[in-house]
Amino acid sequence: MVARRVVITGIGVLAPGGIGVREFWELLSSGRTATREITHFDASPFRSRVAAEADFLPELHGLTGQEIRRMDRAAQFGVVAAREAVADSGLDLAGLDPYRTGVSIGTGVGAVSSLDKAYRAASDHGRLAAVDHTRAPGDLYDHFVPGSFATEVAWAVGAEGPATVVSTGCTSGIDSVAHAVDLIREGSADVMVTGATDAPITPLTLACFDAIKATTSLNDDPQRASRPFDATRRGFVLGEGAAVFVLEELESARRRGATVYAEVAGYASRSSAFHMTGLRPDGRELAEAITVALDEAHLNPSDLDYVNAHGSGTRQNDAHETAAYKLALGPYAHRTPVSSVKSMIGHSLGSVGSIEIAASVLAMRHHVVPPTANLRTRDPQCDLDYVPLVAREHRTDAVLTVGSGFGGFQSAMVLARPDRSTA
Amino acid sequence: MSARTLVTGIGVAAPSGLGVEDFWAATRIGKNAIGPVTRFDASSYPSRLAGEIHGFEPGEHLPGRLVPQTDRVTQLALVATDCAFEDAGLAPGDLHPCDMGVVTAAGSGGFEFGENELRKLWRQGPKHVSAYQSFAWFYAVNTGQIAVRNDLRGPTGVLVGDQAGGLDALAQARRRLRKGSRLIATGGFDASVCSLGWAAHLAGGHMSTSHEPERAYLPFDEAASGYVPGEGGALIILEDEESAAARGARNVYAEFAGYGATLDPRPGSGREPGLRRAVETALADAGCHPAEVDVVFADGAGVPRLDREEAEAITAVFGPLGVPVTAPKTTTGRIGAGAAPVDVVSAVLAMREGLIPPTTNVEPSPAYDIDLVAVRPRTASVRTALVLARGRGGFNSAVVLRALD
């Protein structure tokens, strides 16, 4: 049996500095940054006070008052991005068997902002030891268990096939798309609406990353606060947003004359099984994920045109990741452009993996590699070609995108033109 | 691709028993484990019953440094995982760490830990929030901690789909095995018997307000009036058949033979709920005729509308009174992501003993044409079992387990 090949035929993105695919790509290809002082709430008591925020007014994006009240901000992002993706795909989902359309949505921290708000309301700002349930919002259960994100997207697009939320922390956005690919390959669905969403810029999230000094302390220079691979990097900058895709089987996409953005050609996840926040410096598990993903795509390291890095901008990650590339790609680690779009849009935890898949696919579409903004000072531990500051025109037919996160999660995905020659 | 996926180890942390032996001793006779909430002061809430795990001292089972870093749900998950690996008889070195992975389902994550940190944040300020909050609450915590503790460096996964997620995790584990892993630790856990968790359950609108432990959670009973939350879950070791044979696995409980999942249509659509299609898909995946199924472990929502939907789906596939149905979770309450993995444990133990555990406390309503195994266990040859799980938001999942010859 020939395995079904799965391709991306629709894209929706909602990211800081760019709502919709067009604005998103304009931001990335211009090398501008969307990081700024936090405006969502008063961040003055926090150590890190910078984030990449999305200027999102849900009523301008087709959500009804009832939907806005019911859904967490992250769920709203997901639904808006899903609608854009479905419209972009040109698929008439209503004309398909709804049982054959599934949903897989990633999130790292779920409805954390709604839970925070609910806690404040029900505890009278922490004054009550036991919360007063009569002051809690009626939709609290759907924030409590963020499976609701998949339900909301499914309702928005009319899907009744397999549906789930994938929540592997900071690799959720890669792993959710990979899950969707599995379902189409094995025949459990013909179309998958998949991606990830997160809205983690909340006091609780900020406070816990403050406590471990994972987020940047570069508060005085917000637009230059996210500095992946730079010697002066001081941690990541929180972001928010969503990216959602329509996935379908290659032959059926071709039959209907769809725009085929890319094939999801290979994927693997591995656990470093080492520490919840620490990484083994050698990057071996991430390297293995990369190697297995390339094998599945029938590609060699030499076939890669671009590496879309995790590049969070923490001291530990960027060195770990660079080591993993050298292990997995050998000499091609030095010859392939590598960049981190987190330098521009921050790190939106679980959703950023999907946003980076979108960036990778758009790089293929435009043959332009987005840059690593703010990279001005070389770090001897990070000695690859990170495409500093300015986007680069570059023939891009195959891309590796990776994620790495708390809990030891390491994921790698290979995106490629379906008509590429294979190893 | 065609190699079978086998259940070769089980571990359980349930209100009815911590460890398989105690759990099954209680479950096989339908011993009730629902009681008044003790983990927080629930006196001000209309619902005051829970299925709690009593007498669990994490320090007796886990290294001291792990205890302050972890929510109760993770502590329970780690202990159940230890039990499952012991049951699987896996000796160090039997399998390479890269050949073993972990896929779990979560519902609300380390929620009690999160509530405590929210309290510190708003009472005392951001500098009082624990560093451990950065990984103790999120939904991936159990998969991560299980991987670290057991040196599992293969593929990982975390799924959230309310109760149904517990079966979805097992199915994803099977996919990982089919892609070349040799062993996946899988299952699901939930534990949110805390004040904010309670408010969430109450907001859901389906919680029982009965104060009688034997009368509060009565799926398929005329008196059904909601559910009681429980805590815990189960860890299942799934192995590729060849790999299990090669290492001489000592316990082979059953084959994980089939799986299907759907999502209900948007409310008000007038379309049929998705459970029947999920069951049919799982049976087809297992290559199994409905007549071969010896027992159905029902989701048992305890809410009349949902009980009716489930009974109708079962009847549509198996015919009126066509198959024994049971919901042993009446002893524990509904454990979120942990519920269905616990039912999988019950199902494989039912096969082993030849006994269907009862749906304790329930007097079956004549309104449903299902053969509910109520009150008393039933002796029966159980070769094939169907486990159902439904989640808030419309998730439907079904798994077929089959005894090995």
C-alpha cells in the first residue's frame, strides 16, 4: 500500500504585527519586530515587561457577541485563523461528508487568561480562600479543559470526524499538525483543519517565567528584546497568536485544482527525558528527531534549503539547537540558512510551532528566507548562518522546522514541494 | 503495519484502589468509593461528593525533591506508571530508551497546583509565584515527568479531549508503535478536587447535587441527575507484538484491536450525534462483527439526555438488549482523562477473570433498551470488549480490545 501523501492547501495566521497571512508575511519579510512593552495589563510589578502582542479586535473578524463571550482569546484566535485557512483552501467543506473532516488543534497553556480572570472574579482577587462558584463565568468548564478549542474550530468549519487538542507544551504547534497528517495517512480523515493557538500573555504566565528567568530582562529596548542566537540574548519574549491549515491528500488536492503550498513530508518527536526545564547540551534527541523526520521525507541534509529554527533566545536553547543541527546535518548545518522568526513575533508557547510552519511554507512560496532580527553580536557557540537582520532571496523547496520545550519535548518536521526529487 | 498492538502492563490509581489488585477487588464487586469531599472545604457548594483517593502519600512512592514540584495528578500518574512498568516486567536494558515513548491524555493538567499559584499571585504578588508553576500545571506535565523518570526518549504525545482523550491517547500510542517504536506508556489522568476545579465542574452544569454517595451518580437510571467527579487514572503499557515476544513479556492482557473517534455536530444542527459512527469505525478497524462483542464499557454520563444518546447508539449497533453493558465508574465518579484508561484496565481484567463488573447503585431505567449489568457482577466469557468515552464539547471515542488466543 502506498502511503497517502498529505499536503497543505490552506493557511490562516493571526500573529503579533500581522493578522492574516498577507500582513504576517509582510512583517517577516521586512524584518520588523512586533515586540513591545506589555499593554494587555499593568506589567510594572514583573521582571520581564516585554511581549509580542496581537492587536486583535474579535468583532472585526466575524465573531459574534456570543462567541466572543464564550471563547477564550486563544479559542477566538483559532477560529479566526481556521476560517481564513478554509477560505484560502477553496474547499467547500459543507459539500463533504462531515465525518471525513477532522480537527487537531495545538495549545501550550490553553485558556490560561480566562482561568486567571475567572479566579480573580470568583475569589474576589484572592481574598476568598475557597472560590465563590456563583461569581465564576458560565463557560468555566470549557476553559478548565481546553479540548473546547478543538470543538470551537470544528463547529466553525462543520467538522464531525476525529477531533482533539494536542498539548505538548512548546512543540504543540508542530505535533498537532503531525497528528493531523497521521489521521489522513491512515485513512481516518480526508481533510484535517489543524494548527495551534495560544494567548499566554497573562500575569500568571509572566510570573512563572520570571521566577526561572526564562523570559528576557531587556525591558529598555522592547523592539530589540528578542535576540535569538545573539551573544547578548537574555531569554525569550512571550508572544501570542495562531496558525491553522487545511490538510488533504495530495491526489485529491490536485484533482480539484487546489493550490498546494507544501507536503508535510516528514516528522518525528523525541523526549530528552532529562529534566523538565534543562537540556542535555549535546542536542542528541533533537538531532535524532531531525534525522528521522528527514528519513520519512526521503530527503538528505543536503536537500534542505532552509532551517526554520526554534530559536527561542534563551542561552540554553540556542546553543542546544545549534549543536543538534551539527549532529543531524553534518556539514550542511553550516551551508543551510537558519533563522528564528521568534526574533520578530516572540514565543507564543504552544502555537508558535504552527506559526513557524506557516512561515516555512511562505518562505517556500516566495523563495525568501525570513531573517533573524536583532542578531548583531556573534556568539561563538552559535556559529551557523542565521540570516541576520535582512530577509534573503533564496530558492526554497524543502524546509526543516523544529521545536523544543519544557518537559523535554523535541519535534522536527520537514516540509517540501511534492514534486521534488527524492533521495 | 499489520503487527498487533498488545496491552502488556497496567497500573491504576483510582478512588477504588491504588494498584491493580486493590482496584479490581473493589471494582469486581462494585464497591462504592464515592464520599464527601475531604481535599478542600466544600461545604459552601451545592455538590459535596467526590471520588477521592484516600491515604495516598506521595513521599512514600516518589523522591522527596519531586513532591513540591508536582501537582497531585502528576504524583498519581508517576505512581501508576511505576506499577505498570513493574507489571510489564521490564528489566533495565530490555529495550533501548529511544525505542520507548509516552503518550498521555490530560483534562485540566496540574490544576490544583495552578490554583494555589493564582492565589499567591493575587494575594501576595508575582514574586511569590513558584518557579515550578512553569511546568507543574501545563497539560504536558505528566508525559514529560513520566519520560524523565523512566528514561523514555522515544516519541511523545499529549491529547486533550475531556473524557474521550483517554482513548485518543491509546490510539496515538498505537500509531507510534506502527511507526517503529517498541513500547509506549500511555493512559490518562485527572485530579482537580480543589476549589477552582469545583467551580469549573459546577459551571459545566452536569454535576450531581445529591449528598448521598450511593445515589449521586446513576447513569442509565431513571433517577440520573448528573455526575460526581473522581480523581486518578491508569497507565497502560502498549507494545508491538513482535517486540513483546522478543523480550518474553510475561503479561499479555489483550490486543488493542480497534479505534474510532468522531465529534458531535454543532448543537441545534438536528444531525445524529457521532457516537454510533465512532463505534462502527472502531469495530471495522478491529475487523470485528458486533455479535463478537461480549461487553460494552459505557461512558455513562449520568445525564438523561446523554444517557439516552449513548443507549441509542449502543442499541443501533448491537440491537435491543444485544450486548451486556456496564459502567463500573459508578464506583469512582468520572475521572476526566483518566476515566477511559481505567475502564480499559477493568476490561482486560474482566477478560482475565471472566467476569463483568457491575454498574453499582444503578437500577436500569426501562426507557433504555440496553442489557445493563447492574448491582451484581456477571460471570461471562469476555473475549472482546468495547470501551466508550465521551467528552464535553461532543467528543466520542471507542476502543475494541480483544483477548489473545
